Amino acid sequence: MDPRLKRLQEEVASAIAAVPPERWHSGPPGKWCAAEILEHLYLTYTGTMKGLERMTAAGKPLAMSATWAQRGRFLVVLGLGWMPSGREAPAMALPRGLPPEKVLAEIGVKIREMDECIRRCEEKFGAKTKLLDHPILGPLTGTQWRKFHLVHGRHHAKQIRRRGELGER
């Protein structure tokens, strides 16, 4: 497994372990609770796999050219490794009420499956090929997809840990 996604699995598992059962569904007003944050992460992993599977079925990469705005966001997130707060998630990654037990049981497996899906695409289309567009960052290679998921996952793992603390911030 790619070391970045292995670290991501560890970060997510550690965040999950930090939340007592009674805190999974509570959060600050107007913000996601820990269960919703975890579901959001789950949906980003399954969404990435669906996009890569569509690309494989099409027989070619589905990446377009990046806009200037996407290039700027790309530099912040992947260049600096910083995920800005407060951005609305794309519709396909918004929590929709999946059973938390399912998400908790499957999230580590989904990260591993996503890594395998990225690896297959890299083998088929090339490791340096822009494979698929991220809705906010633009076209990404397999390596860039992995780094995005690590940066994004760490950002949300911190939020999950905070939801587990008393005196939520």
C-alpha cells in the first residue's frame, strides 16, 4: 500500500478511536458531527474510485485542463499541504445519512481499495498522467490524488478528534 494512504488509514483510525460513542452525533451548531465528517471522508474515497472506474471504462483519462483558480487551490493544498477551512464540500461528498456502523466498518477497507484502484489506473495510463479532475483542484495524477486524500483526511481527522473532546471547539 502507498505510504501516504497507509498514513491516512492510521490517522483516520486514530481519530475514530478518540471519539467516545456518546459524542459521535454531537457537534457545534451549524457544523457536522463526527459521524458526518467520517461519512464525508468515506464518500470522497468511494467517489474517487467511481471516477477512476468511469475513466477505465472510457479507456482514457478524463482529466481536462486546469483553470487558474484550480491551479491556485492546487498549490495551496498539494504544494503547501494545507487544507483551508470553511469551503463547502462538493454535492457528491455531502453527508447523506449512511449508517455510521457501515462507514466505521468499511472506511479503512475503502482507503485500501482506493489505493489499488489508483495503482491500476497508473499501470494502465502512466504514473505521470493526469487521470481525473478533482472538482476543486482540477486534474490530478495518481500520486496527487493520494496526497490530496492524505491532506484532506488529516484536516478532517483533527475535526473528528475535536468532536470527541469535551468542551468542543
